[in-house]
Amino acid sequence: MAEFSLNFMDNIFALHKELKERTYQHGGYQAFKISDPKPRDIHKASVRDRLVHHAIYRIVYPYFEEKFIFDSYSCRIKKGTHKAINRFRYFSLKVSKNNTQTCWILKCDIRKFFANIDHQVLKNILAKNIVDENVLWLMTQVIDSFTSPQPSPCKGEGIKGLPLGNLTSQLLVNIYMNEFDQYAKRELKTKYYIRYADDFVIFHENKNYLEDLISEISKFLENKLKLSLHPDKVSINTLSSGVDFLGWVNFSKHRILRTSTKRRMIKKIKKNTTPEAVASYLGLLLHGNTYKLANKITKLYFEKKKISNI
């Protein structure tokens, strides 16, 4: 960032010239790993390329935002995880008729989502929606700048993969999965459907109906988007037995934090506590039934603070 800023105007004008003359080429990525909590491979673009990503996002996002369904919640303005879990509660009350009948929930997850986004399928979707050749050319430069290091399980398939780390990747996967969202709402006629990134849930009072949907969903994902459901992460459960969605285990009348998240939170506070971290955790816990956990975190913080002051 500092290096780019040293000759800021020269770099900006040079970038503008390349974009205008269509000689721009996306650079490589710096790879590193994070755990949040499971290991993920992040690929970071250069400052120069990230400026292009933001420019693309600023222009393209408003256009596609109008095309997305209401109940898609990942990486969208005025959406997010909290809105999604509140919508989850609203749908559960509608289907269960205020907890007076059984509510079944189909929960699905897509296998290696970002790594399996097919470049050609994505470009075809963009071409159906964008008529400006310059925009399509530029987005193609970004899409083709990365290839998943994991080989596709199916021989003969095209280039795949979007990098976790690009702002444009967040938009592109929503554009990609909007094809499935529209299919779920228009063809399957799923009234109570929520998607966040590659996780989605469908609510219904009939378990057999949801079981029949699985094969239809799987066919569409494989045939149209070249994606597959994660075999170990497809489940149908009743609301009363608890449904794990976006870090919360949701029940008929309450929701609690996932056990693994609780343990990780306590471990981090014991290891290294700051007032900002505690405030952040307590703010998160306000979205669920977590009175005891909030008290425990507060107590741990003040005990550790007291010891450090001795």
C-alpha cells in the first residue's frame, strides 16, 4: 500500500490507460492460510488489482442486487448473518404455525464451493446479463486470474475456482448461485428458502416433500452449475431437535451458540483478553439466548483483569 502510494497519481493514470486500451492484465496472488475455525486458503491480490476489484464491484453490484432474491443474505448491503437467522426464526414460526405443528428443515451445503466455481459457466451467466463488452472483458480478466489448485474430480471439466479474498469473488458467487436461487423459487416453488453463501435451508411441514427435493436440487447443481452437495452435510431435522445454521443451533423458542464456538470463545478470552474483544463477543451473544455464557465471559474478563493489576 505504501509503495503504491509513493507514486499514487502515476500509478492511477497508468492503470487507467491500461483499462481504457484493454491491455490490463491481472497480477498474481499472495497465498496464506487462516483458521476461522477450519483451515482456509486465502489468496490476496496486489493493491493495484484490488483497486480494479472495487471499481468493478461499485458499478456491477447495484445492477445485480436488483436481480437477487430477497432471501439471499451473504455479502449484501443490509443483509448478513443476523438478518438471516432472524428470517430463520420467522419462517420456522410460519411453517410450524406458532409451534403448534412439526416443522421440518432441509439443510444443505455445497462441496468445496469457491474451489468448484466453473469459469465458463460463470462467464456464460455474466454474458446473459451484461451487454457492455468492456465490462465483460474486464471481469473475464479477473475470473481467469485464478485457478483452483485442487484438481476437479471429474475429468474433462473446465477451469474452476475463485479466490477467497477478492471482493469480486463475493459478488461473483452470488451471481453464480442466483441461478439456483431462481430455480428454487420459480421451478421448485419453495416458499420458505434461505441461502447464505453455500449454505441453504428449506422449511416444510412434510418430510417426504423435502426428501424428494434433494435429488432435484442435486441434479440442477450438477447439470447447470457443475457443483455438488456435500454428502456429509445434507440433513433433514425437526426444529424441536435443533438445527445448526450460521453458527447458531436453532430451536422452536430459542437459539443457542454452537458448542464448538462457545469453547473457542472461552479459550481465546483465557489466552488473551482485550476490552474490545469482550465487547465484540457480548454484542454477538445478544442475538441468542446466551445469558449464562455472557455472564461467564464477563466474569472471566474481570478475574483476569484483577490478576493482571496485582
